[in-house]
Amino acid sequence: MKNDFIKKIFFHMKPVEMLIVLKNEKARYPTQVSKAVDCTYSHAVKTLEWFRKIGLVEFDKKGRVKYIKLTPDGEEIAHAFEGIIKKLDRIEEKFEAKISKKKETK
């Protein structure tokens, strides 16, 4: 593996959250993305620029506003991450229920 930079991006939660926010159309421009995932504007812009370079998003600049749209690859990856997060949430719920059940029996 010569260049793992693409994989390294996705081992952080904020970029994953950004893709999911864009997939669910809760954000259409960088300011909305940064607010939705609770990160700085500059971090959101840098991450979105990487997403553009690797083909996950497209920018559509109208006047001073830069709109963001997922590409088909971006949609596919966001959908997959969303599924993984939902699965992990279900596993976590089961684990927490198991722990709380153990505490009740003591």
C-alpha cells in the first residue's frame, strides 16, 4: 500500500459524519457542514476539498456561495458508513443492556 491517505481520512469520525450529513441533505454548503458535525469551518473546507480531489463531492459555485453535492461514489460510501454506524449503535445498545443487567443481578 503505497499511499494510505484516503483510508486515513475515514478512520476519523468527522469526515464520516460529513459524508452522512451531505447524504441526508442536512447541509448544502461548507458552513452548514461544519455546524452539523461540530467542527471548525477551516477543517470542514479542507476535508471537503480532499473529498472533491478523490471524487466524492462536487462543488457548484453560484455567486459567492459554494454548494456541495455528493457524487455517485460519495453517495455509495456515505450509505455504507451510515449502515456501519447503525450496526455499531445496535451492538453498543446490546452491550449496554448486558452490562446494566449484570449490575442489577449483583
